[in-house]
Amino acid sequence: MPTYFELLGLILPVFAMIAIGSGARFAGWLTPAADVSLMKLVVNVLYPALIFRAVLGNPALSDPRNVYWPPLIGFVTMAFGILAALWIGRRLGFEKGQGLRTFAFAAGIYNYGYIPIPLMEELFGPDSIGVLLVHNVGCEAAVWTVGVLVVSGVSLRDGWRRLISGPVIALLLATVGNVVGLDEVMPTVADRVISTAGACAIPMGLIAIGATLAEYLTKPSQLFSRRITPMACALRLGLFPAVFLVVAKVLPISPEMKRVMIVEAAMPAGIIPILIAKHYGGQPLTAVQVVLGTTAVGLVAIPLWLRLGLSWVM
């Protein structure tokens, strides 16, 4: 069982990469004009390469439970978080037009990519990433349907269109590749190119996240809300992790999927609500307050939840 400080040592490099992105923005090395092109590169090329290489030939995915349970759990846990935060927010007096919908979306979504991927690899080895990435398909489905609907009220059809993306296509191709045995015949050169591109996905993505957050760090007084920040931390790093661990304990899922749920239970809010709130008429500052608040508290809370989950669920 890793100690608290060993677990803390695993997550600090992740946050250090985010800090590098913010530092690059403040230094003028990574300008706002580069944000869109950088994220397009990550989402459409590097991240799909990571998914393809992690899923293709992954022995953990030979267990049928690791094919149908992960996306189902990803969708249900993400949708539950959003709708539960919406219900609780209303009971606490949050109102439409004053951040209720954005709060629910931001607090309900856990970070399912750039932080848990390196954590899973360090804790459980590279094969565990494949199960996580299959799980993330369900997360994406919930974000672009339930999440977007809550924030903006757009039609489900518009949300579903977002699912036709590079990462999903890469997952489908890798799944077909597993069926036909592509891993055994793929040329070494192609394998190395895909693996190298995939290795760039997480560092580049974290740097891009740091650059995006930097614009809000220039006004630190706005980053904390006496109402929003504590409630987001109570839900995202208090109530929801407890629910996740109970579910992971009782469900008849594989050990690999239990590990995914343990790691996801400990995660702070994901950054994607900031981008979606900007695009769909939400309140980006509310999303920033949730994301930065849960991330800061997560430096302490993540190792604690990981230790509890590893000792109790497994």
C-alpha cells in the first residue's frame, strides 16, 4: 500500500505540468492565439494515438466485463454527478441565471483524462489505461448529452454529434483491431510512430490546460467564492467519492474496473466545463471557481481517497 506522501509524489508532477503551462502563458511563450490549434492537435491527433496504442492488444480487455461495464459506469457516474449537483444546488438556493447550471455541470464532472491517466499508469501499470479509456467513452457521452443539455438547453442531437470525434474513432478502430489481431501484424515503424505521438498527449494537454487557466489567475480575488467553492469541494471531494467507492465495492466488476473507480473517485473537477460554459452560454467564472477550488483541495484530498479506496475496495 503506497503511503500518503508516495501518492502525493505521484500527483505533483501532473500539477507541475499545469503550472508550466500557466508559466509559459505569463512569459508570453504560449500565446492565446495558439490555444485552439494546440488543443486541436492534442484532441485530434495525440490523444487518439494514446487511446489506440493503449487499447490495441491490451490483455485486460480480453475480459468481457472490461468492455461493457466501463462505458456504462462512466456515463452513469458522470450523469449522476451532474444531476445530483443540480438538485443539491437548487436546495441550497442557487438559481438559474446566477450560476446554478454551470455549478452543477462543473461540480458533477470529475477529471477523467489528464490527471488519472498518469496516475493509473504509475499505480497499476500501462495495461490499466486501456480500461480507463474505454470507461472514458461513457464519460464523453454524458458530458456532451446530459452536461451540455443542463448548461445550455440545446437538443440532445447536437450533443450526440460531438461524440463523433478522434478519440472515439481511435477506440473503435483499436477494438476492431483486437478482433482481427492487428497488434500481431502491425509494422514496427507504425507502432513506434503511434506510441511516440501518444506519449506526447498528456504533457501537451496539461500544458494547454495550464495556459487556459492562466487568464483567470490575473484576478485572484475572483477565484474563490464563499458560496460556490466550499460547496463544490464538499460534493466533488466529499460526497461523490464516498458514493463511488461504495458502488465500486458492491458491483460485480473486474479488479481493473475497480481500480479505475478508485482513482476517479478521488479526482477533482475536470476542466472541460470551463470550455463548454464559454461556448454554450454558461458562466465560465463559476466553472473556474469550481475547477480551481477542487484542484487546490485535491492536492490534499486525492492521496487520502486513494489510500482509502485501495485499502477498502480492493
